[in-house]
Amino acid sequence: MFFSLTTFTVVHVLISLAAIVAGFVVLGAMIKGRHWSGWTAFFLTTTVLTSVTGFMFPIHGLTPGLVVGVLSLIVLGFAIYGLYSKHLAGSWRSAYVVNSVVALYFNFFVLIAQSFQKIPALKALAPTQSEPPFAIAQLVALVAFVVLGTLAVKRFRGVGQQTRPSLKVVPAIS
């Protein structure tokens, strides 16, 4: 590894937080029926980097984080393929939205888990992450993502197909 483990961890966390922020921007745009290509590319790239860098930690054995990383890369593969190869044609529009939202959810799921491991006040509430506060936080996040994802699927029209405000044509008075 080129960095110390502490430096690498900070870089990984910063990439993860950037991916989550970008993901919420992209999700908000989808809910509004819009596509922001720059934000989308940034979200997809940083989310892939989050999973890839997660595999570079000195971990022995299979962990829940590694499983989430593999699942995230799979759904990201579908999202990227649907957007850039299939250009959101037909059912690929919904597949892109669903897989993007699932990838964002996976990042957020890990954020909650890491928060309960690293933040003392949260760790005190759920030291083993099997206590009700942890389960409630994860359940609330899941429900929120299902609701937001459903709205995004219903409202997102795809690249170049956004709903635009109609211009009212007023006849000229002669």
C-alpha cells in the first residue's frame, strides 16, 4: 500500500462521503425528472471507487462489508450498462434508476453501520449492532430509500427526455 493505513482510511471515507452526497444529488434530480450527467458520472465513479478501495483493506475472511462491496459493484454494473451502453432505452431506464438507488442505499447502509461502530454515542446505544437502535436506523433508511426509489422510477424520464416547462405562445396583437 502506498499510504499508511490511517491515510488510506481517510481517503476511502472521503470518497465514500462524496459518493453519498453525489448520490443524493442524482436521486433528487431523478425525482424531479431530470438527469445531470456530470453529477451522475461523479456519483457512479466515486461509488465504484468506494467499493474497490474497500477491498484493499487488510481484511482476513469474508465480512459483511465485503459482501456489500460485491453486491454494490454488481448493481453498479447494471446501472452503468443501462445508462452508457443502452442509453436508458426501454426497461433500462427503470433498471438504471433502481440499481443506482440500490448502490446509494448500500453506501448509506455502510455509513450507518460504521457510524454505530465509530461514534461513541451511537456505539453506546448499540455496541454489538444487534440492539433496537441500530435495527431501527437501518429500517428507517430502507423504508426511505424504497419510497425515494419508487418516486425516482415513476418520475425519471431519462437523458434528453426531461419534462420541460411549456412555453405559452401569445398571439401578437396587430
